[in-house]
Amino acid sequence: MSQYPGVSHTFFLNEILELQKQGITVLPAGINSFGNQRQQTEIELSKSARTFYPKQISKLTILATCLHIMFLRPAVFLRGLTAALDPGHVPFSRILYSFFYFIEALLIGDWMEKKDLTHLHIHFAGSVATVGRIVARAFGVSYSITVHGPEEFYDETLSHLELKVRQAKFVVCISHFCKSQIMRWLDAEAWSRLEVSRLGIDAALFPPRTHENTTAPIEIVCTGRLIIGKGQRLLIEACTRLLQQGHRLHLTIIGDGPDRSGLTSLVDRLGVQQHVHFAGATTPEATRNYLAQADIFSLPTFAEGIPVALMEAMACQLPCLTTYIAGIPELITDGVDGLLVPAASIDDLTNAIERLVLDPALRQRIGEAARARIQRQYSLQPNVAILGEIFKRRLWNDNGL
């Protein structure tokens, strides 16, 4: 994984814990550690201590490992170097990055051999999958990928997604939309190697909200990385319009990221500082507490796979307002268990928020249907059971184990 545990990727941790309950031993490796983004929970600290991090190895040990492989196992070294620096797939401007990926791949491959591991599963198909593909080529192990999207679909040439998928033993897609984006350029004969396994959450950790706000202000919560693509700017502007029309509401934005300063500047420029709270990166428990006090959840995102943040809010029986893009319509049926609006339309977003603000009965009905949808189709245990069966069928059965 690119980062484990991750602030915005708690599903990595939950997925591994569930797979282990099924009797599947998982040894995690993370290119990047948790860092100082927020305080780690006890379980995150425990898992971090048992995770292999190539970037945390001393420079002397890295050098010794690379020299050992280069001189004593030159075939492994050359296969990895060829995969990393293949001029047919690596532009000259990315050579330095690719060399660092090669070093990381040697360290991970060496760790796998010491642990007697023969298969590598990779979450996300970006640079972390580049490293994983090099590991497989160099050390002769197999690999598989869980593809989330949407970044990988923007420029398949740059991400080499076709190459990674073609060489993978199998590919897990988190949605049918995700699968369709791979199918559109993958040879039809290879479609059988694509699997769909939805992400899921433990709804028991997200009890339904029990309060019904009969007095303003209405509390709106948005959870996501603070980047342009999550649409928080439009949400702030939509809330500002409603405040100017006399509606009483408050917006809490959970998360951190490169657009934080831009968002705070926007809030200052619009003069709505007292109506918008930036909570920063929070622990899962703190996030659940914010959701428990909310009336509406909104994520007006421009590009997604299927956001786990939406699943968590839906499990809390919150009416969710998001955009009609990518795999989101597989999670939410507009008007039934959530509201969907066109991405980037501030008018539609504003109108939909106002609709929820003015209609408590609608909020209640949609919230109840949302929780039922999560329990029925996006529950952690049964969905990870499907993933476990994929591993068993694709690995154990294929190898006669």
C-alpha cells in the first residue's frame, strides 16, 4: 500500500483485520508510514509496528541489500532494473523516480523472500503498483491489484494501467464502473481476470443518529481530503448563498490537504467564518462523533471511486447529498437513499441543500433508507468475505493448495 495505516484509508486496516478473521495471513507493507497527520489510534499503532516500511530502513542497510542482490543475484537485479527503466514505458523525465521505485522494489522483494511470501496484493494502481510490478518481475512472484479510480483512468498511458493490469494475476475492482473503465481498453479475452468486490464498513461502529433537529442551525458535515476535486469550495459557496437567504446552518469540514489555505481564504473572503469549522484530520472516533451530531452530510465531489466517507455517513442514518458521477450511483439511488446532483453545479447543490434543510421528514426518510442500503450491500464482513473467496479461488485453487 502507498501508506499504511492511512488517515483517509481506514478501510485498508479493516479489510486486513477481516481477512485475518477468515484465516488468511496478511503481512502488510507500506511505502509510506502514517506520519504526523494526526494522533494514531491504539490499533493503528499496533499495526504500524508490524508493517514493513522500506523507507524506514537505514541508508547503510539499503545499500548493503542492493549490493548483495546486484553481485550475488545479478539476474534478479537486472530484471528489476529493466522493468523499472524500460524506455518503452518510462519517459526520460521519470527516470529518477523509476530508479527510486526500483530500490523500493528490491527492498520489498528481499523482505518477501525472507518471509517466504510468493504473492503481492496492491491497493491502488498508481506508483505503488509500479513498485509492485517491479517486485514481481525481479523476484518472480505473482501480484494482483485492487483498482479504485478515478486518477488511474485519467491517463492510462502515464499510469501504465494497461501494462499493470495485463501482467497482474487478477484485478479487483471496487465497483462495476471501475471494472467498465478497465474493460474499455483491455482485450476482451482478459475480462475474465477482472473481479468486482465492493468496499464496506462495519455499520455497528456507526449507530444511527437519534436526534432530530427541530431548531436551527442545521448542521452539515463534509468529510474528505482538502483538495480541489472533493468540491468543498462549492459546498462553502452554496452554504453562503443559503445563509444570505436567511437560512440558519453550520458547516463542519473534516480532513486536511493542500487546499486548506485556499478554503480558509475563501471562508474569510465570503465572511462566513462563524458558520464554517475546519476540524482537520480526525481520528475515526472523532469523525463518528461529528457525524452523530450532524443533520446532513454532503460531498460534492468531482471525481471518485465510491467514497467510504459516504458509506459511513449513510450508516449513521444521515441524508447524504453528493454528485452523480462514477461509481456513486451504485451506492446511492437519487431520491431514495440520498440525493444526487450534477458535479460542479452550484445551483443544483444549493437547491438540494435547501430542500433537505426545509424538509425534516425527507431527511428522516432518506437517512433510514441509506442505513438500510449500507447494511444490505456495503457491510464490511460479507464484502470482505467475497474478497477472501477471490483470493482463495485465484491463488490457492490455481496453485493446487
